[in-house]
Amino acid sequence: MAGISRAGYETPTPVQEQAIPAAMEGHDLIATAQTGTGKTATFVLPILHKLLSGSRHKARALIVTPTRELAEQINDNIRTLSTGTNLRSATIYGGVGTAPQIKSLKMGVEILVACPGRLLDLAAQGFARLGDIEILVLDEADRMFDMGFMPDVRRIIKLIPAKRQTMLFSATFPQEVEKLAAETLSAPKRIAVGMTRPAHTVTHALYPVQKHLKTALTFEILKQTDTNSVLIFARTRHRAQSLATKLLHEGYRVTSLHSDRTQGQRQSALSGFKDGRYQIMVATDIAARGLDVESISHVINFDMPDTADAYIHRIGRTGRAERTGDAFTLVTPDDEEMVRELEKIMKARLPREVIEGFNYNVPAPIQLNQPAPRAPKPIQHRPAATHSRDRKPHPPRR
């Protein structure tokens, strides 16, 4: 296919080498592969191969994904790889108006890339017709479980033909994903690539620091490190936006990606980060899921992730497709338990780094806005109780 050359593929990645032949033969497939291993082409190429023959202008392949950003990434891959085939695809997700999506569906597309909620809405309205689906792909199934989409995924499966090929991709395999696979797939081929450890092309380093010095240390790391594009992860959307604003004030070309931003703002941030207008992106875990930017040289965990799986997903944004990358993690005393978990997975002690010239002894600022302590209530002395014989007699009843 011309699209393969256009995408720059020369030799298949391990997951492609193992999974594509089985998928081409029509087998159901479970691929446990972390991000950055070329898994998108692993299911897109077999889909295109199958859809080249048969009817057109109706949905025959459905790819279900947890986030709109990932849906757009996958659709970009489909457009590249389908060059010269005249096959058409459409994305369906919430957060934007339905009119353009309905228009695409009415025109007739062969491939749908959808997030669960909006797909169910359009299916209920009769715009998304799923009765001709021949191939179902559940991408990043573990993240769909994390985000609470499993009930919607099961509803979608009930809407499509039972006779189909199903491929399930997941970086990790929690029990609920295993259960979904058992319910949904028939005699699947199992492929496991890089399931439990981060990519070997990524170098890891921990930067111990007190919580109140994390922002200052981040600035110093950026000043002393030769970087290309940098992706910084924060735990909450408020912290992501706050850090992005501070970096902007320091003169960095920075953008942010989190749930408080509109879909238009998120798409602008992604495109700007990809084309180099922004050097730094500060993001939350869910917002950055599926982010595919080849030039990311460094991932900085401003906040330690909550789980080891989340760490694997985060640093998978760098060191992709055998490129090298660096993962820096700021570690406070509260993070030591998670550090031990990471080192258990890595089967090695992660190096601790110190930034030369940085003052680690700056005391935490005094909180001036704390409410003043309440004055103690005055003790109220009750009059001593009188003895019964001292009480005044009641007036006589009349």
C-alpha cells in the first residue's frame, strides 16, 4: 500500500510482526502491548485489507477508544495508511456539536472511530448504523475501564453482529478487561509485547524534592537540560493550568491539555505541540492518553502517578518507535511507596539525581492567609443551685 510508505514504515515492530498475520487471517486477537509499540497500524492495516473488497458507503469497521484525542490520532493514522484506497472514516465523540458527525455518517463511511457515549447517542437516534460491522476494535481497554466506560462498551457490543472479528488492545490487563475479553472474543490469539516494563529506550531518573520546591526545581531542570519537546504531567487540571501559566511567565512556549479546556482549545494545543509552536505541554493523564508526537524527548512527572500502570502510560509518550527519551520524576517524601513499586516493576533501583546549584534548603513559605485562631469562649458561671428549703414557696392556688 502507498500509505505504508507514506507513514514511514520500513520494518514491522514486534507487535506488528506477531499480530498482523493473525489479524489478516481473521482471528480474534488480544494484544497486550504498551503504547508506542506501533499498535495502531496493527489493527488499521488488517481493517483496510479486509475493507478493500466488499460493499462501500456503510460502516463495516468500528474502533472504540476512550478519549477524543486518541480517536483523532487513530483517524489520522487511518487517513495516512488508506492513501489511494478511497476508503473513508469518521470520528464520533462528545464535547463538540453533532451536526458535522451526522453529516459524515449520512455521506457513508466504512470506518468509525468512536468514543462510547456519543456513539450510543447517535445510534439511538438512528444516525450511527452498526448492523453491518464486520470488525470491532477495542483500543486501550484498560483506560476505558479506568474511565468507567465498560457498561457503555457492553451496550455497543450488543448493537453489532455477533458474527464479527474482534481485536482488543490494552497496555495492562486488569481483571475487568480479562472478563470483557472472555465475554466478547472467540478463541482469540494472544500477543504480549512489553507488557510489564516501560520501553527499554527510555532513561529514568528521580529528583527528590520537598513539595513546595517542585515548581522551582522544574524550572531549573528545564534550564539545565537540552530538550526538544517536553510533556509534563500534573495530577489535576487545576495544577496543570497553574504550572502552564507559571512556565508562560518564565518565557517558555507552553500549552496545556486538560478537561477544563474546550475541544477547540484542546485541538489547537495538540496541533501546536505537534508542529513545534509549543515546546512544552502540561497535561493530565486522561487528556494526554494516546498522544503521539514523535519529537517528545522528555517526559517530566511533576506529580508522581497514582499507579505503576499510569507511570508506564505516561513515559510511553517518549522513547517511541525505538527512539531514545528521558523520563524525569519529581519525588517528595510522600511518594516513597510508589517509588518502591516502580523499582519492583523495573527490577532495578532508579537513579536519584540532584541539580547542581539548586537550593534545596529554602524553607516552606508561611501561610499568611490562614484564619486566625478563635478566641476561647468566656466561661459563664451559673448561679449556684439553691437548696429546696431556701426556695421561695409557690403562691397558693386559687
